[in-house]
Amino acid sequence: MATDGHSHPNYMAIFWWLAALTVIELGVVFLPFGKMINGTMLCALALGKAALVAAYFMHLKFEFRSLTLIAFTPLVIAVLLIFVLMPDSFAVAKKTAGVQKAPAAAPAKH
């Protein structure tokens, strides 16, 4: 239930902010930093865009705080799961980094 007495947001301004963040994301892709830094910057920009969409287009800015917490709980759970699974992914990458595939042998002639 939205609270009464709020003014309508300027949707065009929000659209232009989202467009600007998208252009910045496209620029970040071509920056000469490592994958980890570029990925972190892209995730931060994507979270900013998601926050804008949730706050204004989903009207969470004008809802009760409990509904906002319910909407962002899956995001918190997803971040926790990523951090829990990250050590396993690094272990697999480290274990398979030194393994080289042997060239395929020619098929046997009968």
C-alpha cells in the first residue's frame, strides 16, 4: 500500500539516468583494467540501475519499509551464496590451471 500524498516522479529524468549508466557500462567494458576490476565496476553500475528501477518504476520508494526489505532479501541471499561458493570456484580454477590436454591421437586403422 503506497502512502498517500507523494508526488509523481519525473520518469524521463530516471530514464536519462538509466541511459547514462548504460553508456558508462559500455565504456567500462573497454577500459584497460583487469577482469576483476571491470567486473566489480559493472556489478556496481548494474546494482545502481536496479536500485533506480526498484525505487521508482516498482514504486518501492513510496512503500512501507517492510515491503522494501522483503523485495531486497533475495539480493542479500544471492550475495551471501556467491561469497560462500567463491572459494570452491577458485580451488577448481587453481587445480585445473596446470592441467594440459594431450593432443588427440590419430584414429586406429583396421
